[in-house]
Amino acid sequence: MKLSILLSFFSSLALAAPVLETRQQPTLCSPYGYWSGNGYELLNNLWGQDSATSGSQCISLSSSSSTGVSWSTNWTWTGGKDLVKSYAYSGKQIAKGKLINNITSMPTSVSWKYNTEAVRANVAYDIFTAADPNHVNSYGDYEIMIWLARLNNVYPIGGDLGIRSIGGRSYNLWIGMNGNMKVFSFVAVGNQYDWNGDTKLFFNYLRDNEGYPVATQNLIVFQFGTEAFVGGPANMTVSKFTAAVN
């Protein structure tokens, strides 16, 4: 297991006990500062900040509606170049009891940009599923990540099984374990700054090719964000994130 990719499991564990900040406060700088509205949420998830020698991060809401959110995050981290400091994200709020087998589509779109790529970071969707529909949202039985970008040699957990085609795009599929959670990471071949697609297609692929149990797994979280290692000052702007579960 590479030190640089302990991100998936440990980033998930750190979601416990978020600090609720009021909706009148669109900029969240405290660890686990949280906002929700219109069926979406933001979290300033500074789960790995203790591995930094110095640094800070905030996440700011720009706008929100029932059709999506716009937001940005500013960060600077030094020390522990192979250790993730944070996963600031936007997420679609999920109703409990959504079996993957009963979901017909999970359409989503995002447009994002960094003001600098001289950082160690990734930009990725993160999705957890579990057999228990009431499972905590900090981890799951399975994790499915869709990496739209990897900046300066950061890698997913596990091993690279080679290129797969999903929805007409090419991804390197990585598979590994974090404790008892199995992680599937689809890493886009070439950074994708404007992306839209049906993430249910990834589950269909895993059902047909990797034995993923769609009939017993429930959707727990459906998120998009960036995992920051070191660098900055850096700013990532998400001009629009939309997601739905049908």
C-alpha cells in the first residue's frame, strides 16, 4: 500500500462528528465545518491535517439550488508530502434504503479548475455502499472512486488492472482493500475538467466483471471533491456540481 493513497479509508473515518455551521456562514474554515441545503451538502473535511507541519483550508459556498451547487476551496499544506490532509467535498444528500439494484441511473456533471497544478492532489468522485441501509456515512462495505485528475504522482490504493472503457471514456481500474472495505478506483486517462455521465454505469461494469453485489448494497454517499496532499496556496473552483439518484 502506498503512503500517498491511504486517502480512501482514513479520509472516510474522519467524517464523524462534523461541526455544524449556520447557513448564513457560506465560508467554512473549521475542521468538518458543514453546510446543507437544497438537497446538497459541503464538508470542510480536514481529516489528515495532523500530518502537516503547517497549513490551513477553507471551503466556500458560491451558490446553491435544487439543481446543484457551486463552491471553491483554498488551501496550503506543508510536510508529509505523501499523506492526504483533506477531502473538501460537495455531496448529494441520499435517502436511506436505496439499493443499487433498484437505481436506474445516477446522472451527474461537474466543471472544476485549479489555479495551479503545482500541487500534489487528486480530484475525484467518492461513493460508498453498504449492505446496512443505516450504515454510518464515514465508510462502507465498498468504495467506488472516479478520479477525474491526479496531480503530481498521487495514486489510488491497490493495483492497476489496466484500461477499461466506461460510458465511452477510458479509465485505469485500480482495486485494493482498506481494512474490510473493498475499493474500486477508476482513474481517467487524461485529466477531465468538464465531466458528465451516469455513474450507475460504473456499478453495472463492476456487477458484470468484478462480482459487485448490486442486489444487497445500498447507496450511502455520493460525493465530489479534492484530496489535498501538499502545496499551495491553491484554489479549486467548482463552477457547478449536479447529481441525482433515479
